[in-house]
Amino acid sequence: MKVAVMGYGVVGSGVVEVLNKNQESISKRAGQEELAVKYILDLRDFPGDVNEGKFIKDFNIILNDDEVKVVVETMGGLNPAFDFVSKCLNAGKSVVTSNKELVAAKGIELLNIAKEKSVNFLFEASVGGGIPIIRPISQCLAANEIDEIAGILNGTTNFILTKMIEDKMEFADALKLAQDNGYAEKDPTADIEGIDACRKICILASLCYGKHVYPDGVFTQGITKISSEDVEYAKSWGGVIKLIGASKKLSDDKISAWVRPCFVANGSQLASTTDVFNAILVRGDAIGDVVFYGRGAGKLPTASAVVADVIDCAKHVERKKLFGWGESKENYVADYLDLPVTAYVRLSTSDKEKAKSQLGDIKVLTRDNAKSDELAFVISAKTERELNDTLSKLDAEVKNIIPVTDF
């Protein structure tokens, strides 16, 4: 069986490397006499590359070659990825992708085409890189009702926050270090504003709860407003700050889904996840809490997950796997403002005692060298909307609001 790889960047080159290096064992596991890369699609030239003879620039060569049964998409983005993938599926070719943006935005459309054409559309590597999570949720935990899923889904932001926590770095300095180390792009917006984590929680929520969750319906907040003061107050509270993507089943017709910085208690496995590592907690009604941990990105870890999907497609070449989710519905994702919340609040006020009396039952936090007008506390409210209303009535400037989790 022949495989085509579209995109020869970090992940794509890793996929080709793994398929070439372990070809014999991979072919046996796939139940094929030979599972080999026939084409590599990329507009760039790679003179002297060991795979130089396999490079092509015309997508139609792949589309029209009946010998190619599995296509790997590692180009990233929506265009031309969506066009190419949908055409491959319509042509009866199974597709494997690591493209989280594609799956989050167009997953339901591509799953429907795959179902219609009795081929497979698999995307284990789109969440968590080399961490197995898609297949365990859809297969190993299939007996469970998934009550909740939450995790550290972006290694770049976790690295930045780790430096702020452990080395007392300011955000800007930690970001520059992440860029210098190759963990953050020159334009880090997708990471630090939570966009990358949002796409991943959309995929996980879609899989767990059976209806497509679109990124534009998920409240997303990044880490750009996190200060050293917030980090110190989190320590005083007994935890750390992590960028969390989470989703919870509220009813058969409603879920919550959001991405935002959170206070996480020191006893949590998520709190101890540092550096560029990811951790995803799945809370099932039968199994309780299960945590999947590892490197969420990287050439070979991600390639490992992609090739596992290639093997799965090769094993199911004559049949469709029962996998995926259904169409979305209006107001399926609850407004985060209507959810109950316990939150850390930091504000500036000229009269701290008056503010405390107006707030009622709060837990005041302290830190060394706090400003005289600084008040930080943890408070619970029936909804976040109610909390915002309470804070708006204070004679104070709200500096930050960060939810407190129980993960």
C-alpha cells in the first residue's frame, strides 16, 4: 500500500522519517506486505534530501493515483488543506492529519464525507502531539460517560508560566526566552492568546459529547494579562497559574467549554505539569479521573501519533471505523458568564476595608511587598455575571480575575 504526505515541515518530515525507518515493522502491524511513502507534496525544493525522488508540486498526482490509499496532511491551516483533504476523501482515500485548526473548524464536514465514502479521517496528532488521547477517549474509555475534560493543552504557554512561577520572570522576558528556545513562533499570538488551546478543547469536547464544537463559540482568554503579582498570590493561595482548556457536560443538550488562565491547587497533577509538557485530565463516571501526560508537540512525538493513524487506516482500508461526532446545534455551548464561579480577584482601591465589607464572604490573600492600595481575594458567586456585577459596584479598579479550579 502506498502513502502520500502533504507538507514536509517539522511534522511531515518526521512522519516520512518514521515510516522509512520502521517500514518493516509498521507494514506488519498494518497487515500490509509493504506500507511505503510514494509522494511528498511540497512547493519547496529539498536538494540532496534522502527522499528527493519522491517530491512533487502537483496535488492532482496524488488525487489521481489509485495506488495511494492513505494521505497524510501536515501542511497546517485551512487553505488549501480543507480543499485537498475533502477531495482525497471524496476520491476514496483515507486521510490522517495533525492539523488542529482544520479539525476544529471543518471536522464535522470531513467526517461526513469520510462516512459517505466509507473511508477514514483520523487525527490523533491534532491534540497533544504524541500523547495518546483521541483513541483512548473513543475506544478505551467508551464505557464511560465523560463528565468533564480539562488540561494544559499548549506547551509554549506552560513553559512561559513555568518560568514566571519558578524563576520569577516577567511575562515579556519569559516569552522572549520561549522564542529563543524555539518553543514560540516569531508571532506567538495563537499560543499566548489561547487560540491553539481553544482548537484542541473543541476537538476533545466534540469527541466526548457527540456534537461539533466550533472555536468561535468558546470563550478564550490567553496569558498576556498574567503578572508576577498574580503568580505570587497564587502561591499564597496554595497553587499555581496554568492555562486550562476545559469542557463539561451540563445536560444532554448543553455543555460548557472555555480556555483561560486558572488557579490550580498544588496537589493536582496539572499543577505539577511544567515546562513544555501537556497534561489532559478526563473525568469519567465509571473510571474517575485519568490523566494523560507527555510532550504535546515536537517532530518525532507528533509523527508517532500520525503514523499510528496511518497504520489504523491501512488495517481498515476496506471498512469505515465507527468514529467521530454529529452536527452542532444552536446555543449548545453555554455562555461562560452564566456558569457558577469561584475566582481570584486582584483590585486596586483607596479603601480596602470598605471594599471588604461590600464583598461579604471572601478569603483575603497576601504577598510580600504588596502595594498599600492592593486587595487580592478568592470569592464564590452563583454566576460569573453576578460576580462582575458585584465588582462593578465597588469603588475600585479590577486588575485581574482568574477562576479557581477543582482539577
